[in-house]
Amino acid sequence: MEKTIAVVGLGLIGGSLAKAFHAYTDYRVIGFNRTRSVAERALAEGAIDEIGTEENISEADVIMLSLYPELCVDFIRQHTGKIKKGCIITDACGVKAYLDEHLSPLARENHAYYVGMHPMAGREFSGYDYADESLFEGASMVVVPTQASTEYALREMEALAYSIGFGQVVFATPEEHDSMIAFTSQMPHVVSNAFVKSPSAVRHKGFSAGSYKDLTRVARLNEGMWTELFLENREPLLAELNGLIERLGEYRDAIQKKDADALRELLRDGSERKKSIDSAQES
């Protein structure tokens, strides 16, 4: 029997998910988007089979939310009573404790399941224009058990991830997810965004190469989305920021004091730490 998946939000990630579901699975794909012209384009291009409506949301066996976290909660709350019994509600957001707290009760109220998911993939640019069915090829998908998940729902979402090209699935609690994402994703965005505010940035042409490009790649961001993500993951992000500020102070002090031995040791320690981390990841 054909199953239906509803993708809510057809931006870069949601649009790519819709295209991948349509291309690589047997799911019938319905797409919801605030700007109807985007949904119409997705339909015309064959990324979805039908535009989402108040009526066909009840047909969804899986609801994939690809919106800001607060909008994810609002969407499920607005459709309470219309969600199919046994439906698996999931999301592609960068925070999970907040969504577990708010979506799990709504899922249970609708006799549905909620499984958190976070695709470790993206691009510098956002929007449906950059959506690509192959975006997730070989990437990692984080699957997060919640208060409203079951082993059945978790395994269904794990299989779904592999079916659209993910190379590995990693399981984590909401707290583990948010702590690691504060380090691997949110911190780089804060640092990159702050780094380009140096007065020297406007004069860098002709003096920069890979290091500058690597460090500034994510400085251009969606300020609305990242503001929400940072504040909803406030404590883990503050812990990482405070730690970085403290470590940067050690480098500043060594340079200020012209303490070559201390500076050399700091640099050696960082370099050895990087080698050790890379070696552990490869094994």
C-alpha cells in the first residue's frame, strides 16, 4: 500500500528532502509551503506529487517539518485533530530539546509518534532554488529518540534516511544532540559572523586564500533562523562560547607578553589535538 509523506517547508533542506523522497522512495509526496508559488513550482518540476492542504494532511503517514522550530510546533498545533493516527512526525531542525518538550505532547495528543531528525548537510545559500535531491548523499543523519517515539518509529526513520542517500545514521538524546550541535554548527556560525566584522575584512582582497575562505564560509547566514536556534539552545552554546573566550585569552596573553614558550606550547597543543581528533575519526 502506497504511503504518503508531507514535507512542510520547501526551502533548501525541505525542498531537497522532497526531491529525494520523490526520486528514491515509493512515498507519495505532498508539499506545504507558505509561499504558494514555490509549492506550484515544486509540483511542476516533479519534486512533489501534490500541494498540501488542510484536507490532505490527514493522509500523511509521515510529516517532515522543515521550518524554524517555533513554526514546527505551530504547524502541528494548528493541525491537531487532523493528523492520522500512527503518523510519524519528524523534523529537520537544529535543536531538539525544545522540540521534544513541545512536539512530544502534541504527538501523543494526536495518537502519533515524534522522532527528531537532523540532516548534517547544507549549502552556503538557502531557498528552493538550491534544493538538490543528491544533497544528502553520504552525509550523516542524526536521529533523536523522544518522549513520543517508539522503536518502530525510530527504525522507520532510520530506514528512510538510508533510502535517500545518507551514509550513516547516528542516534543521540535531545541533550546530546544540542550539546554537540552547539560545538559543531552553532559555534562556527557565531565565530565566522563575528570574524568578518574586523575592519580588515573589507581590505582583504589579494591577501587571502583558503584559510580566510574556510573561516568565513558560514558568516553569511539567515539571521532570523539562527537567532531562534541560538536562543533555544542557549545554555550549551554559552558553555562553548565561554570556553572559547577563555582559550583565546590564553593566546592573547602569550602574544601580549611576548612569551614565545607559552605561545609555542599553545600552538603545539592545538595542532596535536587536531591530529588526534582526525586520527580517531578515521579509525
